[in-house]
Amino acid sequence: AGDCGTAICCSLENTSLSRAAKKKYRALSYAWGDANQPQYVIWINGIPVTVGLQLFGALLHIRRLNRVTSARFWIDAICIQHNNLDEKRTQLPLMREIYSRVTDVWIWLGAATDHTDEAVSYIMQNSPCTLSSSADHLFELAMALLSIICRPWFSGLWVVQELALSRYDPLEIIGTKSIRWSSFARACE
């Protein structure tokens, strides 16, 4: 993927689901965003390809996490030609199988804000709220969690399937921080 100042370069390989499962791959889940938003260029197999703001931001931030230099991801906007109706009709029914075979699902929720950083810090500390917590603290915590829950990803149609089919605890990425889905769900209880 290169350094933060360089272009995002990816390779795309055509494979069957059975072979892909043997090679191990992750799925990237994200909110597509508005089709009228600016498009950004990434390089796939040496060819420039335009992607939306959300996917571009996800790829940039994943690269900044320094966890991934070369890993396989299944990304719907890249792996499915959405302007080709025949391909969509063939590929969309396979989503169940695709997500059930991934080694991990990474959920890109967008860039960080002060509120999201506060929410992630709280979740990572796993400190329970009690009735003795101050009203101001409880309000700030609720607002911080809402700043995550109100992200466009949570209103997506496919998110339930992507979460339910993952055999592993999905990873939520907010800016440069990440938390596991189970930790987030516990904090929201």
C-alpha cells in the first residue's frame, strides 16, 4: 500500500470462493456515501480506478494503522462491477458465502472526532457506568456513543448480514483507533 504520502496501490485477483477461503481474506464494510461526492484515484493492477470518499478514507486509514502491508480484502465496490446488472445478479447472492468465509470483518466508520475518540477511550477502558456517575459524565458518554451510532454505516442495508455472518468479532475502525464489535455492543447496553 505504500507510505502515507504515496498512492494507494492494490492488486485484484480473480479466484473462486473455495480457493479464496484457503488464502484467507478479510472483508471491508463501510458506508458507500453519496455517488455525487468527489471520486479519488487508487491503482489496481497498475490501472487507475476511481473510488468514493468513504472507501478512499478507509484504505488510507487502514494503511495508517500499520497493521496491513499486504493482506487480502474483499471490498464490494472493487470486487463487484455495480454498473453491470448481470454481474450484480450473480454476485449479490454470494454475499452470504463471502462474509461467512472471511477471517475478519473490518468496519470503517469514518474519520475521528473528539467525541468518537472519547467513546473509543471509554470502551477500551471498559469502565462501567454506575448510578453514582455524575450526570454530566453520563451525558458526555451518551453523546460520545451517539457520535458513533449516528454514523452512516449504521443505516446501511447490508450491515446486519455482514455482522451476523462473520465468524469472528468484527473490528470497528474510527480514524486511527479501533475496537472490537463486542466491546462496542457491551458499552451500548
